Amino acid sequence: MNQPHPRLPEFKYYQPKSSKEAVDFLTKHADQSRPYAGGTDCFNQIRDKRIHPKYLVDLKSIEGFRKIKFDPKKGLTIGAAVPLNKIISHPKVLEYYPVLIEAAREVGGYQLRNRAALVGNLCNASPCGDTIGPCLTYRSKVHIVGPDGRHEVDLKDFFEGPGKTCLQSDEIVESISFPIPQLGTRGTYQSIGRNKLGDLAIAAVTVLGYEKIDSSSGYEFLLTLTAVAPTVIFVESAQDILKTEPINHSTLEQAALACAEACKPIDDIRSSAHYRRDMIQMLALRGLEKTCGLLNLPL
Amino acid sequence: MELIKIQVTVNGSKEILEVPPNLSLLNMLRENLTLTGTKSGCEAGECGACTVLLEGEPVNSCMVLAVECSGLSVETIEGLSQEEPMKKLQKAFMDLNAIQCGFCTPGMLISAFALLRRNPDPSDEEIKIALLGNLCRCTGYERIISAVKKAARR
């Protein structure tokens, strides 16, 4: 039978049953291996000849890697191979981290989200990955295991540039954890893409806001920007404005402008840098207005 | 290349196969089992022509390795055609001419089938969201959405 598309090139397949087995294997074959969870990015990178692994290390069978755990004091822990649809349909994620669901719904079609894993998305470290903004804004941590044991890293320190993380080639991420958000936290994920079919974002903004007695405005807002810098970034200048100035339309506009000034967009196949900057300002304002509405904060 | 022995249940029947690691579930179904109802489109997880059910959930079979399916169950358009609500969906697609070239139809039907199983009375918006990962280059989607609604109401 004629092949309409080239097959995946040859590789060997390894399915560890524990983190230790995975790390031992990666230690032995560090630069020839590619660990993966859902495979939705990895297989395309192999097909496009962007990576050439000798071994694919399938993490889905490791005990606990497909579990979501929730503790009312400690928060949420999502195993490295949990597919996005499981996160989207989890009642505690909806109750405590709804903005993560908003963003996860932007990834691919329904059937792709049955395979694509949140942690895989993070490890790919695309500056336009939809789920990264909410994970950062909810102040998540990644739990890493390597030959020297386990350690955790704040997600904000995990990314080093487009496609680059602090993960070593003999390490894997076991899970991502989220603390319980401040009581009454509300927020939104606002993005635009070229189409509605889960195309990567041209620009996106994550906003979370909550009441804070000791700030001058009475509120604190957290803002991250997606697809407009080498990594997803917090905008401290905008956050400071919203902490110190009374919250009204003019303050929101100032904060949105601060977002446009803080970003460092590039021209690429999805958009021009100029358009991205304009859209960030618009999305930030829209996200802040929506969040204020959800907080019942009159403007 | 090394071959890996897998046991996979396809449309209710147990299959024991020896497959290379780089064989996708899509190619396993089409070539090893000659189940050509599942179509090969973009092979990048975007068009949905290759959608099948894996453990009852729709997946892009181009984005799944055959070796990952060992011990799991796969259902394709061939196996589901006698089940409800697939029969209703197929009739509604024919009645409303929701098919032109037909290439996207098996994947479209599987996604619609999975939707109706988890939500027997979906709204237009819910149908659009469920079928977002299935591209059709002919119909313009309106008739497909109408057909899914019609099947849901039967």
C-alpha cells in the first residue's frame, strides 16, 4: 500500500513502571532519549525531523502519573501523564482553578486533549503554550526526579527560553502542584489565535484577582502574558499599579498599557510583533474588566 | 527493526500482533487489520479523519503508537456501525446530506458518537466544540451539526 505520509522514523520504545526505572534509563541513554507523556507534540517533532531520539520513554505507565489528587489544605497535584480532558472535567479543578480549564479548552480538538498532557505542554516550553499562563499565575510548582533524588521548582523558574527548561536530560517531571488560591480569587484567560481549532495563541493574558486588605487598592491582581516574550511572563509593573491605585477604568487602562510595554513580541508565521503588542493591551483590558465583574467590583 | 508483541481488543475481538515501535495505531488499523474506514489525513493530530475510540474515548489514531495500545480496547467505525446512537447518526447524516466526499465522515461520526454518549442532548455550541477537531472541506459544517442534533432527538 502506498503511504500518503512518511512513517515515523525508527526508534526504540521503553515503558518504565516507576520513576526510578525511568531515571535509570535516562541516565544510561541521556542524550539519545526523549521522555514523553501524551506524545502529541513529541510525535510531530519526530515527524518533522526536529528531534531524532533513539529511544522514546513512555511515562504513562508509571504509578501515580495518571492521577489527580486534591487536598483542601495542600491544594491540587496533577500527575505528569494526566491528559487535559481529565483536568477539564475534574470538579475540584473547576471549583478552585477554573482559569486553568478555560486555557486547557483552547488546546487542540477534544480528541487531541484525550492524549495531550498538561505537564508535557509545560516541558515543551513553548512561549505560546495555552496552559502555561494559568499554571504560572496560580503559582504552581513542578516536582522533578533525577539521579540525585527529588526536588521542586517554582514554575516561574522552570522556563529558560523558547523550548528550554531547567530540566536535565536525566530528569523527569513527576507532577505539578498548585497551592489553594486566596479565598474569593476570580480570573480569566483571554487569548486570540488564527482560528478556533486550538491553534497556538497569537497573544494571551491570564488574570487572577482577589481582595487584599493590606494593599492600597484593597485588591491584588496577578497578570501573565503568553506568546509575547521568550517565556510566559508576569507583568509586575501592571500588578503594582493595580495594588496601589484605586481600581477604576483609568487604572485598568494604565495596567493594560503597562502589559503592552512589558512584552517583547516577535514577528512569526502567526502574527506580527506590532499586532501582538496591540492585542496584548486589548486582551489585558478585557481580562481585567471581566475579572472585576467576577469580583463584583464596581468600576 | 525490533518487533513488539501486543494484544489489543479491536471492535470486540482480541488481536495478537507483532508491531514495530514506530507504527501508529492508525497504520496498524489500516494496514495490519485492513480496517480502512479509519482515514489517514494530516497525520499531525489536527484533522480528525483518523478518530477512533481508545478505551471508549475519542483519540487521533495518528497520534497514538500501536505499542501503547497493548491491553487496551479500540473501536473503529466498522465496529460501531451497528450500535446506538451510531445507527441514528448514520441515518441522520444520510437524510440531511451531511456528507459530500465522505472522507471526514468516519471521524466525524466517531466524535459525534462519543459526544452523544456523554451528552445525549447537546446544544449547537456543544456540538461545535465536540467536532472542533474534525475538519470537513466540503459541507460547510451546517448539515453535520443539524444531523447530530437530529440524531440526538430521535
